[in-house]
Amino acid sequence: MERETMVARSGFQFERELVQLRRRLLREGTLAIDMLERAIVAFQNQDHESVGSIRRTDDKIDDEEVEIEQEAYRLLITERPYASDFRLLAFILRTNATIERVGDHANSIAKVTGLLNNVQAPRLPASLVDLSERIPIMCHDLMRAVLDEDAERAREIVRGDDVMDALDKQVFRDIVELVQKDPEMAEAGMLMYRASRELERVGDLMGNIAEDVVYLVTGEIVRHEKRRNKTG
């Protein structure tokens, strides 16, 4: 009887730690998305003074990523979870690393904003404005899918990534046209396209997390489905 009580307590403690770790992951994701949104606003408004504070947030995300990873591995080693608990820990590990990369891309966008301070920057192409507005919406949709463990919403996010890819290509065409009309805008154009690529990459990362949400909820690995559907 005493052993059964000890096992029950151990299981309860593990579940509690797992819930806490999941919440911590969500807070890290919220921090990274907030950083991304601030970087986008600074980029759109050419707010060079905000760059420093935005980039310092990346250090917080880096530290949190390491601590979450260490705690996840500790639980894997000490608790030896299986079934849905194992999937959740695998999801946390993968998503944790992906969130850290979102912070890196936000940091790069802030860096681009700082570099644009030294060149003559034209008005942003409408396609780039559109992309910079859609990506945060995609991020928030993704966080809702994670919070609710909503596999169908996650699948919609995966399918929606094609829109971001198409917008990125349109940004490239618009910037080429801009530089052809005014060669002096070449440096600014390159920096703007770099920001576009950072945003498009965040969209890819959201798609990756969405695929992992499907795995978390259903146990189904779908990351190659999209490519197969296109070539099939």
C-alpha cells in the first residue's frame, strides 16, 4: 500500500512538472512573438532607437531556451515517459528550439532596421507591408493551436504557409523593380529583402511547429505531406 502511494505521488509530481513546463514553453513563445512584433513595428516605422531594447530580449529567450531544454531532458531521463507524455516532451523540445530561432529572426529584423539608418530608405513595398502584417497573425494563430492542442487549426496553418512564400517572392520582384528605377536604392533594397526573408523564415518555423502540434495531438508525422501532395 505504501509503495502504491509513493508511485501515485511520483506520478502526480511528474504530471504537475509537465504542465508547468508546457506553460513555460507558452510564455517563451509569447515573449518571442512580442519581440518579433516590436521588431516589425520598428522596421516599418524606421524606429532606430528601439533596436537596442528589442535585441536585448533575444538574450532572455536564449537563456529560457536552455533552461527549458535542461528540464525537459531531466524529465525524460528520470521519469521515462511513454505515450502522450513522451509526445508532449518531444514536442516541447522541438518547439523550444524553434521558438529560440524565432527570436533570432526578430533580432535580425531589428538589426536591419539599424542598418537602414545609414542609407536612404524608400517607402516599403506594399507586398512587404502585407507580409509583415500577416506573419504576426500566423504566430498568434499558432500559439492558439498550441494552447488548445488543436490539430485542425494547426493543419490550416501548415496549408497557409504557401501564401507567405508567394508574398516573399512578390517582395523580391517589387524590390528588383524599385532598384531598376533608382539604382541608388540598391543597398536599401537588399536590406529590405533581407527583412522579407527573415519574415518568410518565421512563417516556415510556424509551419514546423504546426506540424508538431498535429504530431502531439494525433501521433501522426505530417512534415512531408505538403511536398508529396505537390509532387503527387
